[in-house]
Amino acid sequence: MISKFLTLAGMLVLLSGCSLFGAPDVSEPKYTAYLEMKSQQQIKRILGEPVIVRMEAPHQVWAYRTGDCSTLVYFNETGTSQYVDVRGNCQRAVAGAF
């Protein structure tokens, strides 16, 4: 009986640590802010090769797609990411990027 109680108490202590530290914050606003003001080489290191590259004057746009998550990275004329647009369910894809 005592061993069952100690086992249960130990599990509760371990689980309480999870709530203190929590999961890493991979929310979309943090993700998009992290990708802004990066060079094209930095974006490639983080996300890999884009699926599509297109011009939307004055921006070059790189498109990424993973499952039902799509990410558009807009670069200015100097090649710096200025804006990032994330659509869909990106929590798992975003977590994989870090």
C-alpha cells in the first residue's frame, strides 16, 4: 500500500514539473517575428528550399508548405525578410522549424 502511494506521489511531482516549465512557445506571432529581418541564406537554413519563388513587386516571395500549414516570406529589394504570412494549422510545423 505504501509503495503504491509513493509511486503515485512521485508521478504527481514529476507531472507538476511539466506545468511549471510548459511546452516551448511556438505560437505563430513568435514564429513570424523570428523569421523577419533575416537574409535569404538564414531563411534557407531555417526552413530549407522554398516550394515556390515569385515576384510581387517590389517583393520576392518564397512559399513553404507543410501539411495544412503554408508560410509566405516576403523579401525586400536588399534580400531581407520584411513580412511573414502564416496560414492554416501550423503548430506542429512551426515547432519543427526550431
